[in-house]
Amino acid sequence: MAGSHETSAKTPWHLWMVGVLSLLWNAVGAMDFTMTQVKNESWMKHFTPEQLEYFYGFPPWVVVAWGAATWGSLFGSLLLLLRRRLAVVVNLVVLVAMTLTFTHNYLLSDGMRIMGGGGALAFTAIIVVIGVFLYVYARAMVRRGVLR
């Protein structure tokens, strides 16, 4: 029978694992962004005065990009769990926002020195790898018919 209805692939177990783990990971990023923006004392007490000045001195475009990256990542994980193909677009926007944020942090400012050198760069690399993975994974799930 020819029809116009879409058939959807069964949800693989790994989608739930990736979705839940990425939701937890990205919730921490969104919380970090929010606590930094509201200058939460208990959250920020572990940073040096120079690091606090650095965070609080971000230009507005960096704050917007950082917020889009963190909250967008959380939203992208939620979209994966809801099996929505919009996860692909959201995760692509997240990668662009990450690129803007990290360009500021490492190329346009002294962020690497202020935040601790190689350790900060390694943590940034982990964030980028996870972001790229989530984008590629969402695309693969669309191709397999899992995300609608």
C-alpha cells in the first residue's frame, strides 16, 4: 500500500545512552554559564581574581555565543531524547557558537594563560570533541530514520 505516512525506525538503545549522558554533561555546562552570569559566589569562589575579571569582562557577543553553546547543547540533547531531527540543526548552531567562544578565549584574548594553560586547552578540546560527536550522531540518527 502506497502511503504518505512516514515510518520511523525503532529507537536504538544507544540513543537513550547518548541522550541521557549528553543531557547530564550539557546540564553542567548550562549551569556553569548561568552561575557565572549571575556571579554566584559559591560557584565562583574557586576562581582567582584575575579569572573572575576575565569572565566578567567578556564582550556581549562572547556571552551570547557562550550561552548559545551551553544552553543549545542542553536543548540538542533533549531533542535527541525526543527523537527530533531538529537536533542536527541545533547541534550545528552549537558548534558555530563554540567556535566563536573559543576563538575569543584562545585567539583574541589571553584566556589560555589566565585559565591555566594546557589544562584549559585540553578541557576545551574535550568539549569540542563531544560537540562534534553529538552533531555527527544526530545526523546519523536522521539518516537511519530514528529522528523525525
